[in-house]
Amino acid sequence: MTVPVLLFSLLRLALFAVSFVVLWAVGMHSWLAPVVAAFLAWGFSYVLLSGPRDSAARYLADRSQRARRTDDDAAVEDAADDAARHESA
């Protein structure tokens, strides 16, 4: 994981922790506190973390594109190698 993805993940965890602590402080001392905190963190992250989310998505898309280009290059090299082997045989 690199910086944009790690940053977005840590910010989402921080939102969850803050939501949980606030719910606990106002008296929600049951198993529902983490569930409600998860939904609150999800909503807050959707609204508040659009910049980090976009950066992480751009990073992952670029990484996927680079991997695809590498796969295409390998396929071209394999085809050239196969052609060379058939010519020499």
C-alpha cells in the first residue's frame, strides 16, 4: 500500500474511532455502538473525504494501467519469441 491509499484508510479509521468515542460518551454502551459508528464513519467519509478518496482511486487506476501495459509487453515478447523459435526449428 502506498501513501494515498494508506492515508485514506487511516482517515476512515479515525472517523470510525471518533464516531465510536462520541457514541460511547453519550451513553451508547452496547454492541450497537460499533455498528452505528461504522455507518456514521461511512457517511462522514463519503462527504468529508472526497479528496483523499479520489487520490487513492487515481493511484489504484494508474497502478492497474501500468500492470496492464506490462502484461501487454510480455505478450508481445512471448509472441516474438515463439515466432523466432518456429523459424529456427
